[in-house]
Amino acid sequence: MAETQPSKIRTIGRFRTLAIDVGGTHLKATVVDDGGHFLAEPVRVNTPVGSSPRAFVKALAKLVAPLGDYDRVSVGFPGAIKNGHVLTAPNLGNKRWASFELEAALSKVLGKPVRLANDADMQGLAVISGKGLEMIITLGTGFGTGIYVDGRLAPHIELGRHPSRKGKSYDEYVGNAARKRVGDRKWNKRVKRAIAQIRDLVNFDHLYVGGGNAKRIDFTPGADVTIVPNTAGMAGGAGLWKD
């Protein structure tokens, strides 16, 4: 499947945003300008799944140290977020994240203002057109979603935790563990079915499919669906600061 690519042209914007994409498999970061264009080569390490939130913050600070100067920080996190607090982190291996003030903790360590959002929500900000009802799903360790109305981010819904089929949540049905268990061929059938379910549920004008496993899709999902690269998870960091 062809992918639309967020621009990586090195331009100079008014602000430099440190964009951090927290995934269930990798932590990734770069610096972007106001348009989401990369100003530094991305850095990446394995996600310390199961570590404490405080140890996690230290790992992020070490990861971004080589990236140079920036004015502000955007973080996409795989879970439910509210007012800078982590409510859930289902793919990070422990319950110590509940109510953790990640936004404040990172701001203290990095010395810059921080905005925290669900990782799928942030990824979608890099690729949406800003017209109509748009949605993104991310296929990675779990199943992420973000919804936008005329370019504005709607309240986050943890659709990945919702039942999809035969009592399994979307996370369990099309997450990476399920893909490894059933194989890519059957997993693709599940993804196709999940897209059809979401189309009926949301009635989106356009759907974007991202995440590390989006590249494994081997069917044509329809004219109202676009496959996007995983780099959009960082490119969307600039969008968190557009009020």
C-alpha cells in the first residue's frame, strides 16, 4: 500500500517542538518546526516496559539529550490522558501509571512547557486535512484511535478497550500479540473487519491508518482510507500547540 508521507523538509519555524512518541515497543523523539517538519534526525530506544513512571521519565530525558535546543515539548502516550495525568497505560506493563502527573514530571526534568496527549490523537494531527469528520486508528502493540471535527481534536475515546468481536477488545483482536498468534493473513482479515465496524460506528468522512503495523496491510481498504507512516507520531507534536 502506498503511504502518504508527512514532510521532512528542514525549515525554520517560529518554535522548535521536541516531539516524543511513546510506544509499547519503542520510545522515539525528534525536534519539529511549526509545520511538523523534522529539524533533527529521530532517536529511538526500546521502551522500558514494566519500569516505574519515574524511571520512565529519566529514560526519556536521556533519549532526547542529543537533540539540541527546543522551546516546548509534545508527548504522545499510549493510554488515556486527562489534564496532564495518565489515567491508563495498558501496554506499559504496570498499574503505577494511574494518576501519574507525567506532564508536570517531564516539564520539571526538561525545563520546558509540556503538552501530553494520547499517542494516536497526536499522530492524527500530522495527517488530517482539517475538513469534516476524520479519524485515525493506529495498529501497533495495541489499537489506538483519534477523532477530529473540522481539524479540532475531539475528546479521546479508548476504543481499543471496547469489545470488537467474540468478546475480545480491539486491542486483543488486532493488537500485535494477536497478529503474532494468528499470522498476517488472518490478522489482515481482522483489520478489514475492524475498519468496517468503525466505519459503521463513526461514519467518518476519512480514516487514516497508522502505527508500526500499518505497513503490513495487504488489502485495499477503500477510497475513504489512507495509510500513513509511523513517523506521523512525532510530526503531530507541533499540532498540540495549535489552539
